[in-house]
Amino acid sequence: KELSCNRMAFLFNLGPFIAALLSYMFLKERLSKQQWLGMSIGCAASIWPLFYGSRECMQGLHVSIADAILIAAMIINFYGLLIKKKLLT
């Protein structure tokens, strides 16, 4: 109810960055040059709406409680996927 579709899609685009950070921290995985290139392109594309998106959709760098809950859910989800990957290997 509190998150617009654009805001939620923007936060879900942070998923690869969260997954890369968690895999680096817990599995000691390193990123290849192609992955770094993709992450930098994704980072540049994620920064664009913060400055040039509509005020209603992006709200700048303001983080609401709904945003924090969604980010926490994403972190827990990716952590679960990393545990699953570790168990399978």
C-alpha cells in the first residue's frame, strides 16, 4: 500500500548487488571482469532514477519503513539462496 510499483521495481533491481555482496562475505566468491562490468552498468542504471526519476515514484534517497522491510526480505531471501547453494556444493 505504501510502495509504488516503480519504487518496488527499483528496490528489486538492487538484488544482484545484495547477492554479490553476500556471496563475497559468506562464500568468499570473487567477481570476474564481465561480472564487474555488468555490475557497474547496473549501478549506473540504478542511480539514474534517483536523480532524474519522477518525484512521486522515487522520493530521492528517503527510505520508508516499507522500503526497509522489503530490503530486509530481499537480504533474507538471498541469504537463503546462498545457504542452499552451499549445501548443494
